[in-house]
Amino acid sequence: MIFRLFGGGIILCFLGLSLYLFYLDEVVVAKFEGQRWKLPSKIYSAPLRLTPGMDVNKAGLFDRLKRLAYQEVNRPILKSGEFYRKKGSIELYLHSFDYPDFLEQGVPIRIGLTKDQRISELTDITVEVEREYFLVEPEVVGGFYEAEWEERNLVQLADVPQMFIDALLVMEDRRFYDHPGLNLKSIARAAWVNLRAGRIVQGGSTLTQQLVKNFYLGSERTFARKAREAFMALLLEWHYEKDEILEAYLNEIYFGQNGIMGVYGVGQAAWFYFEKDPKELTLGESALLAGIIRSPNVFSPSRDIHKAIRRRNLVLEVLFSEGRINLQSYLSARGEKVVAKSVKQRLNSAPYFIDEIRRQVAGLYPPRILNSGGLKIFTSLNPELQKKAEGALRKGLEDLESKDSRLKRSEPENQLQGALVAIDPKTGSVLAMVGGRDYQKSQFNRVTDARRQPGSLFKPIVYLTAFEQAARGGRPYTPISEIDDAPVTILVGGTEWSPENYDNKYLGPVTLRAALEGSRNTATVRLSQEVGLNNIVDMARDIGIKSPLKPIPSLALGSVEVSPLEMGVTYATLANGGMFYPARFLKGIIDPSGLPIEREGSSDVDSRPRRVVSESAAFLVTHLMKGVIESGTAQGVRRLGFDAPAAGKTGTTSNLRDAWFVGYTPELVTVVWVGFDKNQHGALTGASAALPIWTRFMKQASFSTESDFKIPEGVVMRKVNQDGKICDRDGKEEAFIAGTEPAQTCERGILKWLKRLFF
């Protein structure tokens, strides 16, 4: 009976063990032959486009190269990732980079520079041919990942130098190619030590066991886990060749941290510590990396360079003593300089922007794909402009608080707030976005999610509606057409509404130019009544405003609530000559193999650029807003030192609650809002609060040229005097839609007769 029970127990144990081994076998094979690693999806900035006329210092070229791990050398460039500065030029060997729609081959280029550090010419050195532009590759600014960001650059065994493999094996597993997955001698020695201690204090792990632990199990230190590890190591060796296991291990090893990124695999480690591909590693570098593996937090040169050097030298000594390297190689490798590497990635440096990317992409792909699918997500972000935008907003708000103690509030939720967004009008690309003064204290994005009254920022839409009617053959409104700046009363729902000018003064008949430059409320309201409120609503929707709009008289003065992003798109349409582009954050997505992924909704007609207003009408409004900066409410732009051609408009709401300024050049549209989240009275005006922040930012921005806005076909420029007559003698230049320019001239007598005779 006892023997039967004993035999039955043995059979049950054998069956249980067999089932357990069958289960482990399924686990081992499924993962090893499936997706082995969870690769985070990376969010990339836009590339830096080098073009003639660019100021390399303002564009942050050298900061960008440093963040991308380019090495400055004191000789002509020889390989990818090097740059060489000399008088009047820069030699730069670009990296190759795989974009969503093309592969950019890395080539050596020469950047000619003027005395003021602007690019004069760009030359491909390999063929000595000038080019219109070159792209410096994007940088990682954020990503999608689960508990930990595991950064890998997957390599094949053939990509790894034999000297690194030798160093790895002599330090971690000398008998790797001889054992079946377990080293029984090492296990026996470790078991004795562990039994004496009563717990796991020492391992006898082979590389295969280390791979199993990291790949399948985790770092739990129990006898049960060690047993499971041993079984799985045997199964792994049963199914796969040694070289396959070694290759997987080389991509799995943990080498330390790069900020929030965990550095995994020899490919990523070679790049992080030495800015090289693994095949370019020297003997000393190979020994240092092999020495790190045992304890990255101790032996990494980022943590303790002296311990890293001692550990490297130990690896070299072992290699020499075992005859893997000769004396000359040993001494040469010991003499190699080791540099302490610091964190390179400043991830999430644009937190509000990255949050918007996360929101948009989360609607396209499930979390599993985003967190482990290794997607490359390309965005429109310009890191240098972003940094300058953050600094300009922060400093501007601090200056306001220091000048007026009423604005300074101690409670974070009551602090003076601000928002800034910068857009490329030619593409709709959002280049920089700051949704608040401190992301750590408030993650609410005031650029995209806040709805505030724009005040006078809305007025140019009224004038645009008038000029568009003229462009379509309607009433011939021109910048010198007159409108009455006088008290006005309008009946709204049985109630009288009487807007007032901010200075409580009325100028009588004024030109449309004077009305917009001086931001005259009553004149603008009268014009809105003439052109029609429904037409103004339609125009506002066409050029970028999506928020609800009602055709009520106060609409002309900005009583609607809109977001700063909407106002940015609206003004970008003006800056781009009436061509509407939706705000664009995402530029493209590719999978780990480099294939582009079609995004849902990418063919939506609403996302395509389209002409929404005539070029001539848009130009006339831009021309008026140039006057706002030169002689109107935004003259502070010039006083504060921004001298490039620009157009702009201040905006201030009733009770001085919201302060706005939008200004643009042909290359860049920037919106600034300042106010309190709880809509408190703040004694803020667009000119005093928002304009200085805009000016600070725009003075630091880089422009390829400082050219003026191009005069489109259908617009004629004429000099007119105060009487509205064409007068070359003492007139000021004004823009007109062709056919609406004045017919009368100021010349008299013989001069008038001669002009008629000859012209």
C-alpha cells in the first residue's frame, strides 16, 4: 500500500512537472519568437531646416548639434556626426535619417557664414554643389511608455565587435558556448553560500539565465524563481542556437540611465556613452561597457568615473591574462581617456505641446501600440523657439508682477497667467506652444482649451469682410474710405446698446486705416453694421474660428469667447494671403521598420489647405495692421527694439480682464494672452501686458530673411494725401484693390497737363 501511494505520488509529481514544463516551454517560445521587447513610441521635434539668410545663433544650431550628440572636431570632418568650425564657415557631416515620406542621406556639407553669422550659402561637399536647404535631423522630445522607458537600438550579432563579446564572456560567462544553459559548478557554489545565509545572496547565473530573468521573470530573489529560471534556461537552449541567445542578450542588457530613459542593449549603450555604433567601439570602450553590466549604478562613468576606470582596467587585465589581447593592446586600451557622460535627453521640454500630441495620437491607436509598438511620431515642434517662448512668457509675467503689486498673487490657482503660441503661416505648423507659466502647478493648456474674449483682436475680421466685398465687386471699401467715429446706439433684443471708445473721445469721420490703427470701437461697430453681421460670422468661421458665434452687434468688438489657438490660425490665414491651413501638430508617423502609417482622418477635407479669402483683401488688412505697429496702438513693438517688417493688433477686453497681442511677419505668427484664470479684474491692456512678451520672443526668433509682405496681383500701391487724392509729392503710400484707387490727383496746372499728355 505504501509503495503504491509512493509510486502514485511520483507519477503525479512527474505529470505535474511535465505539465509545468510544457507551460514554460510555451511561454519561452511564444515571447522569443514574437515581439521580444516593448519599444516606446518616440515623439520627435521638427528637423532644423538650414537655409540661406538664417542666423545660426538665433536658430540654435550649435545647441541642437550638442543635443543630437554631434562632436566638434579641430580638423576637417571625416565621418557622420562631426562638425568643424572655422572662420567664415562650418563643416558639418549630417546623420542619415528616416522621415515619414523620405530617407535623408547624411552628407558632409559646408555652411558659408556672413560676419553677422547668417548663412550665405550651403554646399554639398561630396559633389561641390550648392543646395537651397539641408535638414538637421529631429530630436526626441517625449514618448509613450509604461512603467519605464526602455531605450534600445537593436543590433545583430554581426554588428558587435568580437573584442566586446570576448570581454562580456570573460566577465559574465566563460563557458557560455559549452554549457546547456546552466553552469552546475557555479550553481553548486552559489547554492552553498545561499543555504548558509538562508536566502538568495549570490547567483551562479549564466548569460542564458540572465536573459531569462530579464526577459521573462523580473528581479524577485526567491528559490522558486531561481528554479523557474533554471528550467526556462534549459528550454531556451533546447530550442535555439547559442548565437541567437547571445544576440538577444546583447539587446537586453541594462547599462544605466539617460534621464528617464533606461539604456538597454549594447547598441544604445555605445551611442549613449561614446556616440558610436557598436562596430566602431575601441578595445577600451568595449571593456568599459562589459564592466558596467554587473552593476550599472556603480560602474557607470555617469555615476563614478573613477570606479568605471578601475572596472574597465580589471576587464582588460582578465582579457590579457587569458591571452585574448596582447600587451600592446592592453597598454593602449588602459591609456584611453574616459569622459563622464551626463544626461543628454531633456525630455518633455514642451509639456503642453507633448500633452496635445498625446491627446491627438491616443485617438488614433490603442495604448498597447503606443506604449510598446516602437512608433516614431513626428511633430512640428521647434525646440529652440519653444525654449525662447517659455522664457519670454515667464520673464514677461514676472516683470508685470514686479511693476504692479496688484497683479502678484501668492496662491498658485490665482496667479497671473499667460499663453503663447507660434505658427508657421505657410503650413499651419505649430512651432511653439506654452499653455501656462508653470506646467508643474497647472497642466491646463490655455492655448487650446481656454476660451476668452479677444476684444479688439476680433476687429480685423470686420475690416477683412469689408475688403472682401470690394474684391468681389461689391461696395468699394478701401483703407481711405471714411466711417463715422461717433456715438452710436443699437437696439438689441429690445435693449439699447451704446459702445464707447476706450478713451471716451470721438473723432468724427475717420478712414478705415485710422479706425483700425487707433482701435476705434464706434467706427468699427458702424462698419460692422454696414457689411453685415452674418457676413462677419461667415468670414470668421472661414478663416479659423470654430467657437460658437452669434451675429450680435458686440461681436465686432470681440464679445465672443475663443482660444488663443483659434486666433493664431485666424491671423495665420491673413499672413498667408487668405490661404487657410488648420493648426498642425502631427507631421507623420512611421513604424519600427520605417514604413509610414496612414492616420485616420488624414484625408478629411477639413484638414486640407484651401483659399478662403482673396489675396488682395487679406493683404489690405495686413497693410493696415502694419500701420498699427508703426503708428497705432502697437507702437511699443518698435520702441522695444523689434525692427523687422511686421503686422499686428492689440486686444483688451472690458474691465481690463484679458490682454492680447497678435503679430506676424511673413514667416511667423505669434499670439500672446495674459490674464487670470478666474477672470479677475487685472488692469491689463494688450499694449502693456501682452505686447512686451511678444516682442521679447520675436526678437529672439530666427528669420531666414527680413523681407516685407509680398504685394499680390490685384493690388496697386498709390501715394495719397490727406484729402484722399493721389499725390506723389507729399502723399503716403497706400494699398488698393485694383479699380478702387482714387481717380483724383493733387497736381494742377502745367504738371497735370503734362502727365495727361505723356501718361
